[in-house]
Amino acid sequence: MNPISIYIVEDELLISASLKSQLQHFGYEVCGSAMSGEICLEEIAELSRQGREPEIVLMDIHLRGEMDGIETAKKMNEKFNCAIIFLTGQSSKEVYDRSFKIKPFGYLLKPIDMEQTKMTVEIASYQRNLEIENNLYQKDLEALLEKRSQENKELISIYQSIVDNSLLGLAIMQDEKFVFANKRSAEIFGYSQEEFHNFSIHDIVGFLHPEDKEKIITLSQNTTANNDGPHRTCVRISSRDNQIKHVETVVKYIVFKGKPALHQTFLDITDYCLARNS
């Protein structure tokens, strides 16, 4: 297991040198140090390009230069994946209010206690690795969901193509009106899909041959009452152009969106009937 890598940002050379020596004594890898935020960002950028981005950055809050430790840490979080531990000689509310927004992995008060430092570094490293694993898991999950979504879209597209080009009229009637009807259903009756979709059960009964009306009404009522099926029958309809067609229909009870409904198919068998009777 590789040692935890640490970068030190401290503008007091003696403190920085002492920290480096003691951290190395604990077995950590000190991969660099800087006295200002500007140099820190430059060197960590170079380390990152080399594939050696530090796991932990010990960041003094009060730095010389244009950027203090809090501003440096903010920019670092935007570019890198380092766990920030703030070093501070003050415990004022203002310091914590400003630095807390950075979401640091810990605080160390000066003068620095090395046992406390070791414990804080170990916890920060563990939390950082856990966050990285969670982020990778989330990305894998998002990729899986995207794949499933694409597969579902493809399945829906296939299903839609089958339904739209089916030789069977397919329809669902609920509360005595159509809640779904494919293109073929409308074609058999001689209407557009939009017109057919607006038909009620009373409209459909009106298209039936007078001798077949009672048959289809009874069939639908029995199917709904007994929750069974499928039930098959043949009826004659009068299409929009007053042409008499022979239609085989199958009715089955289903539950659609939590409510009882009838799934019905229509098959135009006019040519077959005419050929048989000729």
C-alpha cells in the first residue's frame, strides 16, 4: 500500500521544515511544499500532470501574498481532488465561518500536536478515498441508468413500430371510451386515428349491423362482469363509406392504469367471408 502523500502550504520555513520531518517520520510521503497560494497551485498542477496529485494538503490559513489559505483552498477544490486540512493559530468564529464553506477535511491548531495531526491525516485520507469511491459508483450508476434508458427507448421504438404497422386493430376501452387505438383500428372503420380515438362505445355500437349490436354489447358486458376472456366473435360493421365489412373481434378484461378496461382487437375478414360465400 502506497504511503499517504501530503503537500504542505506554510509561510513559516521552520514550521514547514518541522512538519515535513515529522510527517516523513510517521511514514507519509511529503511530495512538496510552498510558502504562498500562487506557488502551491502551480506546483500541484504540475504534480497532477505527472499523476502524483497529493491526497492531503496541509493549508495554513494566514499566508503572505494576494491569496490567503482559504482563497487558495477554494481554487484548489475547483481544479484538484485533494483533501484540505487547515492549519491555524486562531480559533475565531470568523475563521471557521469563512473556511467552513470550503468543506475542509479537518483543522489543526498551532502549535501543532503531531499525534493529533496523524489522526486527522488518516481520517481525511479515509474520507477522501470514500468520496472518490462514491463518485465512481455514482458515475457507474449514471452510465448504467443511461444504458437502460437507451435500451428502453429502443424497446419502445420497436413496440411502437409493431403497433403502428400491425395488421390487427388494437384498442383499449375504459369508462366507455377509447383510451388507446392504433392506426389499423381506425382504418378498418374508415376513420382517421384521431377521429377514432374520440369515439365512445355508443359510437362503435352505432357502426354495427342491427343484427349484431346485441351480440357485441352482451359480449362486452359479460367480459367486464366476469373479469375473464378472451372472448371471440364476428360482427358486421358499416364503415365510413357505407361499405359492409366483416370483422373478427377479440375482447379481454385487463387492468389499465389501476382501473378495469377492455382490450379489444379487430381483424378485417371481409375478403375471406366473401370468398367463402361465393
